[in-house]
Amino acid sequence: MSTPQPGGQGLVDCHVHLFPERLARAVRQALERYGLGPFAYPLDHARVLEDLVAAGVSTVWSLPYAHAPGVASSLNATMAELATELTSQQLEVVGGMTAHPEDHDAAAIIDQGVAWGLRVVKLHCSVGKYSIADPGFTGMWEAIAHHRLPVVIHLGHATSGRTQAAEVTELGRVAARHPTISLIVAHAGHPSEQATAALMQAFPNVFADTTPVDDRPADLAPARFGQLADRILFGTDTPNTSRTVETSMEDVQRQLGDAAVLKMAETAARLLATVSVEPDARPALREREDPA
């Protein structure tokens, strides 16, 4: 199987968590309490990024998530600082932002994140204990649409990280209402990959990433995903995964072919190329109360 090499067209890992130290330790400890591990990577940014570069990765999306209202803005500020600090000649760190439906002004949080240089949104329904169709996100979706930001979404409410088929199809309400937003189903909705593929077929703005859940790779059966290759992104969950980047790459190539990971890099670049940093001029969006 072919592997992207440093110096050439590199791999884009669209699902990485480069958290501030205190949060990183808390997340790792929580995962260990659930019985997960051992993990393939330490909680050392320099070591992690060195290993990613050695695996042929040239860009990562570093994704935060808010477990409660009121924490997103400060977390996003730190993620912006880390993205700048960790970007090097060998690897670009694309900073992500997050929000919570109970935040006072989720739309303003997104606008501020863009001003800080963040270029992708991450939402984690089980960690935040919310539905992706929560009315509290109404203004946020408008802000995301304005800035044309891609959104990575971990659907479902199970602490195991598993997603039920009905929790995948719930995203259809958002996809229908906001057809210009690129909505990326994290982990391909594992173990409900069939529902994810069906949603992708129904809505051209729905994507999926290949990130494993624990040590289980996503099921990317060509019969389901073969015709959807231009809407699949590569992801690993580094550093909180027991699978190395190389192993996850092999999982994808085995199912979708040797060229798949580079095709996914092109898709990731295409999504980021559309992001707009123009200031928000949307009128009174935050007073709107219609559901997502």
C-alpha cells in the first residue's frame, strides 16, 4: 500500500485533538476510566506532531469540544494560540472551535473564533449532552453558513462513543435547513455507517470522516461508500486512540484503495478553501428562535 511522504502531497488528518495540557490530561483520564487504552500516542504535542509528520501528515485539524455552556470561548482562544504555536514548516495545524447550545450567544462565539484564525467547527453531542438539532444552535448555524465553515459532528449520546442510526438521521434536519454547510459525520457514525451512507446519498452537503472508535476502524464498505469518495475525510482521533496513523491509513486503503487517503486530502483542502473571514453583517440573527 502506498503512503504519502513528507515533502510531497501530504495526508490531511481531519480529526486530531491537540488540547491544552490540563484538558488533555482530564480527557485521557476519563477515557482510561471507561477502560480504553493503551493509547498509541503520549500527551506530548511535540512527540505527537513528530510522529504525524513521519507518517506523511502535512496538515491536521485540531478539534475541541465543549462539555458545558460557558467554556467554549476561552477554549477556542487557547486552541487558536496552540494552532499558531504548533504550526511548523513540516505541518500546518488548522485550529478548530466549538460552541454549546446553552451558550449565551453561540453565533458570536463562532464569529470570534473566525477572527482568531480558527477555520473548522467541532460539535460533540454526547460530551455536551445535546441534540444536534437543538434550537439553541439556530444563530450558530447562520454564523457557520456565513463563514462557510466545515463542521465535524460526533453524533449520539452514548458514553461509549457509539452512534445509533436514528441519531445519524437526526442530522438530516440540519442538512436540509442549511444546504450550504458542509456537515461531517465523525467516525462515519460508527456502528451506524449504513445510515451515514444513506444520509450522504440524500444530502450532498453531508460528509463523513474515517476516524476509528476506540480500536475499531470505521466500516467503509465500497458498496456503501464507493460512490461517495469525494465526501470522505481521513481522521484518526490522535492522540486518544490505540491505532497509529499508519494503521488507520492502511484501514482506509484496504477498503477504498491506495489512492483514497490522498483523495481525502484534496477534499479537506477544498472545504477549507471556501472559508470566509469577512466580518459578520447578518441582521438580528441571534434573536431568531426558529429551530434548526
